[in-house]
Amino acid sequence: MIIEDWRIDYNANRPHSAHGELTPTEFALQWATTHQPQVA
């Protein structure tokens, strides 16, 4: 469970500079809401 706890902390609680100081979870949610697939 130590690795799982680290993974959750890393993805949900720790902001990353590569993601504009968002957590990976926040970044993924923001990306999904702004990049909708286009219908041809």
C-alpha cells in the first residue's frame, strides 16, 4: 500500500510545473473539458 499511497499523493495532491502548477488529476480534467473531439 505504500506505493499506492505515493501514487495517489503524486497524482492528486502534488502540483507539477510541467502542468502549469496543477496536479496531474486537475490537468487531465482541464484538458478533457477543453479538448472535445470534433465531428467531421
